Amino acid sequence: MKEIKLTIFYKELNSENELPASFQQLLKSAKEAINDSYAPYSNFNVGAAALLENGIIVKGSNQENASSPAGICAEGVTLSAVSAFHPNIPIVALAVSAKAKNSELSNPVAPCGLCRQAILEYDYRFQRNIQLILQGSSGKIIWIDDAKKLLPLYFGKDDIKASGSTNF
Ligand SMILES: [Zn+2]
């Protein structure tokens, strides 16, 4: 038996000015997308924006439902919009921002576990790392050069193949 230590590195920025211009625009788009959020139950409005390989930015926001599980995260809406309107174009980076109705969010918001899994399916599908830019409504920014860093040992297509299933 051996013990494995996992370490990740990411960048923490004090200002969006430290980002490349294309990522500054991407983060701005994620913040704009917050305005389209429908979150009457949590009052936690999230916006996301994906930068595609062809330079197009696709925005999405969280869409809640009276039946909570039917709600969709901003990242999920964005990924679905990419697939619906720009199929087969790889995602280069995804920015996420949020604001709460009654308080300033000074800490970055990160994708939930389900969304991390969904993001990595796009990584696998196009064999391309997806960068993440995360910020609250203000404050420091987290820049991760590979979304896989947020979900070590994630379950992927290769795991299904290893099971011997013939359905995939
Ligand atoms: Zn999520």
C-alpha cells in the first residue's frame, strides 16, 4: 500500500487586469449573464460564460425551479447552449461569477461537483483542457489552467470502457 498525495496549483489574481484581454472579456460576459439568472428561491444569482475555440462567447445563468432538482446551474445552462448552438466547437475557457441578493460575494464561486463532471465531459470530448476563471461579485479571482484539477480521479468514458460495457 502506498499513500498518494495530490497537489494542485492555480493562480490567484487581485484584479481582472491581470488576466489576458480575452479572459477579461469572458469574465465580464459571465457577470452580464448574472442579470439573466432566475433564482427566486436561493437569491443566489450565478452567471457563466464559455469562450469557444472560434472566439465566440456563450453565456448562461442559473435557472431555478420550485422543484429544486429541476433547476439548472449556470455552468450547465452554458454547456448546453454551447452544444445546442455551436456543436463541435471546443471550449477554451469557462468563467463563473455570482452575486447574492443581500450580500457582497467577495470570494470566488466554484462549479459544484455535478458541473465539474459535466465540464470534464467536454474536456474529454474534444481532448482539450478547459481553463476556469472564477470570481464572486468582486474581489480576488481564481484562474485554473485545467478544469481536471478540480476533480481528481474523476469518472470518465475510459472507466465505462474498462467495465466491459458494450453500450458505449
Ligand atoms: Zn453546478
